[in-house]
Amino acid sequence: MNPNDLDQLRDKLDNVNLQLLELVNLRAAIVQQIGQLKSKQGMNRFDPVRERQMLDQLIHFNNGPFDNSTIEHIFKEIFKAGLELQEDDHRKELLVSRKRKPDNTIIDIKGEKVGDGNTHFVMGPCAVESYEQVREVAKAVNRNGIKLLRGGAFKPRTSPYDFQGLGVEGLQILRSVADEFDLAVISEIVNPAHIEKAIDYVDVIQIGARNMQNFELLKAAGDVDKPVLLKRGLSATIAEFINAAEYIISRGNGNIILCERGIRTYETATRNTLDISAVPILKQETHLPVMVDVTHSTGRRDLLIPTAKAALAIGADGIMAEVHPDPAVALSDSAQQMDIPTFENFLQELSKYTTSIS
């Protein structure tokens, strides 16, 4: 072969490469437009029927030298790249996305600035049972320099026969005790109709795991001027969790705290499986502060300290856990709540740990 012939073929190949590059990018631009239209219409970006039609058409017109399986493999990779491009565009569009807002969101809750780089704690009983019970916990919370008091007034339970909470009376107890000790109230709301009542009593609306995709509740929380603590659903993917937060912020309320509380897996050693890797992923993907609920993720008092250390080490903005004056007689989740001495030891251990890693 004449060396000039090789050079000519290489020139031809370079030209074909450039043509392919132009066509691939043209295809990508069209894919982006399709993705935007699908997003507006609420359609899934991946359509397996349409993909199969395109592959069948390509195979029908394939005249070689590549065989059909090779053509299918090449174009599947192109299709996959297009789908990933659509998903990247979708993430860029989200209001909670760090691509939309590079700076961290800092939420001021009665002077407690969650997301400011410091560790924040949310502590209190699983359920509000009485004024005396809440006051005893609130006193200990205040004594240890914690500002955020949690307590369940509305309790979504697996069994309809379990204690369902005191409702509005429970919110009133929380507010009364919180005002006495200058604390902020975080409590779960389960019904969109209760939001308007709740804002008179709570400083932060909690949306629990079982309601993460209660879209009417998310919208209602987004319509009011109160911070929202949103817990990850029992089996929710991180993408689903982020989109649940998007429901809230899309209504105008950007004061959202994400809370990883463990997901349901086949493992039975703990109540749920703490997805600790979710913390840095959520902090990379969104600008929202991220907390970890070590109580619900483990369901075990003996695991609260090590899991809290893990959460802080990996970048969590705060820790949520449950405290009860006498967990043995608690009306809900007695096995996972700390008594007050255990709670104070928990804080001491974490204080030593945060000092050692700072």
C-alpha cells in the first residue's frame, strides 16, 4: 500500500469522526428538547417501547459491515448517554439543586441556624403523652443547651389500635412547655387540613417517612411560612426524596431540612437500615441542610452513639433522637427512646468525639 493511501484514508476517517461528532451532538440537543417536553407533561423520560422501535429501525436498515448485535450495542450506549443528559438537565432545573443555588441554605429557627456548619440536635419524646412528661424532657433538653424540641402530637402508626397521639392537645402542650424553656417546637403533621391549626403551635413542620410522598401535604407545607423537616420515606430512593423536597420549595417555601431516617431492607438486626451515604449525596445534590434520625434508623438505644458519630463524621448538620423520662412505660417506641441520664451521656460522648475530630 502506498503511504499516501493510508494518509488519505486517515483523513477520511477524521472527517467521518467530525461528522459523527456533529450528528451525536445534534441528536443530544434534540434529546434535551424531548426531555423538556416530557418534564412539562409529567412523562417518564425513559420509554422502553420507543427505544425498541428505534433499535428495530436501525437493524432493518443495517447493511454492515457491523452485525446487528454490534449496532444494537453501540446505539444502546448512545441512548443511555441521552437519557443521562435528560436527567442532568432535570436536576439542574430543580430549585433544591445545588446547581441552581451553590451556597448552603441556612435555616434560622429561633436563633438556631441549621446548616451553618455547626452540629444541631433535635431531641424529645416520640409521642406527647402528658404535660408532665414533656416538661421533664424539655427541662433536660434546655439544661444541656439544646434549642430544638421534638414531640409527636399526631402519630401515624402501623396498627390502627396503637396510640395515635393527643392531636391538637399535644401541640398545645408542646407550645406551652417550649415557651417556658425558650425552645422551638418540631412536630409531625399528617393531614393537610391540620397545617393551618399547627402553625400557631409549631416552629417547624415535620413531614414523616410515611407521608414523604403525600403530595397534597407537601404542597400545603410549601404554602406556609414555616420551616419543614422532611424525612425520607421507608423505601424511597434519593431521587424520590429530593423530588419530595421540590414539591415544597416549588410552592415558595425554601426552608427545608432533609432528614435521613433509615430505609427498609431485608436486614432485621435494626428497625431500619441507616443509609449513611445518603448524607454526602444529598449535600452534593442539594443546597439543603441534612440531619440524621438515629432513633428510627436503628430502633436500638445501644446503637445511638456510634451511628450519631458516623453521621457527624460524614457531614450531617444535625442529629435527631428520642428522649423519654421513663421509656419502659412509653406509649410508643419504648425500646428505642433514651431516658434522661442516657441522653446526657449521649451528648457527652458526642461532645468528646466532635472535639477529637475538629
